[in-house]
Amino acid sequence: MSNDNLTKDESFFDSRAAILAAIPHRAPFLFVDEIVSWTDEEIVCAYRFKQDEFFFAGHYPGFPIVPGVVLCESAMQAGAIYMTRLFSDEDRKAGKVPVVGRMNDVKFKQLVRPGDRVEQRVSLKEKIAGVYMLHSKVTVEGKTVVTFDFAVTMADRPSDE
């Protein structure tokens, strides 16, 4: 995580621990490896797609491509991590988790292949009555891969039954 965005309390920030604490996603459906930077305005996370991702076997065999829905999911996971900074004390105490309710204006611009490292940049557009409107931009080596907006609400964390 960029030192520019750290507070005194975060000087020994453990990116992986923060990711696992923030969202319930786990392998093989966790698409955030690292928190690159995190401010009140936005979060930037990263993920490198490995050669052996479960979906490559059937998604364009011989020419594996990361499915667009997985790219969107990776950005929404980054957004869910970002949301923990916006939680109210009540949401935090209740163990609420952010859940996507809508996606708008999805634009795919470039293919992502095994070995590519994506950066997911997510920022808050607005909050209306408990619904958070977020904007996402996913890039590879500075080139835009996908952009979209999505709406998030708070839900009860699933029980561990």
C-alpha cells in the first residue's frame, strides 16, 4: 500500500489481512491480491490472473481470456473493501457486508489474459438513502480494460452454519 495514503495506525498495514477481514470472498473466487492505495476518496487494488485460474480451461481454450464478468467481479470486490471505510458504526457492529444491487454503463475495451496484472480503481460517486453509487475503472499496464458504475447496499453477513 502506498505510504502516501497511510495513517499512523496503518504504518504496518497488512494488505492481505485487510482484504480477508473486509469481504467474505475466498479462493477460488477472490480476485484481489493487494491494496495498492486506500483513501477516503478511492481505493486501488490489484490482482494478477494466474495461468491455472479455474475458468481458463473452458473460456476460449487455446486462447484463454479472463471473462468480462470476472473482471467486473474483481472491481466489485475492490469496491466492497473500499466500502468498509464508509461503514457506519451500526453496520460494523452488526457485521454487515456490502452487496451489489445493480451495474450500469459497462464498457469493455481490452482483453485480459493469463499473467496480466489488473488494477481496480473504485471511487464513490454518491450515497442516496443507504445505497452507495460507485465508479470503477480496471486497467492493465495503464490501459483501460473495463469501466462501469455499480450500486451497493448493506446486507447481513452470511452465518457460518
